Amino acid sequence: MPDLDEMNPHLALAFSESYVSPRERKWEAWTAKVEKILGHDLDGDQDTDGYSLDYAHDAFADGLTAEEYAAEVRAAR
């Protein structure tokens, strides 16, 4: 990551607002893969739909693969 103090202030602001951490990139790739497997987004209500972004994030943090989480969602329906 560049030294933001040494950058042009406008460039530093743009960089800081567009930075995506490696972990966030992994999360975004993981959710994209789950959504592709399921054929819909993960923005649901856990109690009604059997999936939600919060539960998906917990599964991601626990180390489940996209395939494992998609299988859990399907089983919950």
C-alpha cells in the first residue's frame, strides 16, 4: 500500500476510498461463486429463505467452501 501522506491529497483520497483488502476480495469471490451455484443472490432472510448474507459470512469465516455452503442452503429449503 502506498504511503498516503506522500501522495497528492486527491489521489490519496481516491485510493483510500477504493481500496479493497485481500480478505474482502476473497469474500466477494466466494459469494459470487455461491450465487452462481444457487442461481440467485444471497440477500435473503435466513428464517424464511434458508440463507442470508450474515449466515453466508459466518460460513465463509468458518472456512466452508462455496460448494459446501450452497449445499447447506439447498438442504435448508
